[in-house]
Amino acid sequence: MDPTGRRTGEAPEPKLAEVLLKQVNDARELTNSKQHVARGIKITPKYFKDCLDCLRGAVTIAFPEGLPEYDEVRQVHQHISQA
């Protein structure tokens, strides 16, 4: 258990895990530069922001109480939001 008692080390429910995995796979596909070059798709900062927003939303759905401050996923999202 973490010091805050917010996480117990248990994975989210299978349906929520599917949502997270789907968003991760979508993000991988959306950020595949080789595919974009081959298709002639222009990548913009808004494009990446939308992708990150989808990931952030999936994390919020899976962990509605939020993640503890020391969680790496939370730290990455905070770092990106501040950039």
C-alpha cells in the first residue's frame, strides 16, 4: 500500500484496463512518425495535445480518486501540462 493509502497495488477493473490499453495503443499509432510521413499527415502541437488529453481522460476514468503525487504517470502529466 502507498503512504497515502490511495492505491493498494491492485489493477483497475478489466473494462477500465481495456480503456487504458486502447488509449495507449491509439497514442502509439497517433505518434508513429513513419506512418505520418507515408500518409503525408501534418503533425501539430494540437494533435499531440489531443492525444495526451485522451490519455489523461482514460487515467481519470480508471483512477477517479486521482493518482498519488509520487506516481510516475501523474508526474509526467503534470510536467507536460506545465510545458
